[in-house]
Amino acid sequence: MERLNPEGIPRKQLSFVLTQSRRVHEARRIDACLLCRHSRVNDAGLCELCYSMLDGEELRLATRWTVAGGP
């Protein structure tokens, strides 16, 4: 899936964006998922649905945000 919402980032860029603390902090500040722009995001800046679709490198990076608080 390329994009859930045209305002969100493309899925292929998610791994890179999860290494950019400024982008993740901004998503958390405005409470909008990085991918779909839905509200109620976790510490990685992702909503519950988008977080559940992650795998591989994306999941590893997002988990570091939720467990350790950063990239």
C-alpha cells in the first residue's frame, strides 16, 4: 500500500522518517499519524492500525520509539 491518505507520507519513506526525530515529534505534537493522518498516535507517531501493519525494518524502528523513546 503506497499511501492511506494523500496528506501522509508515502509508505516507502517510513523507515527514513522514523529516523528523523523532528518528524516523529511533530506527528506526536499534532496527534496525526505519519501515514494516514488519523488521530491518537503512539510514541512512534503512528496510529494503532498503521503500527499493526508494520514489518521488518519499519517495525524495528517504530518499536525503538515506543520502548526507548527515540531512533
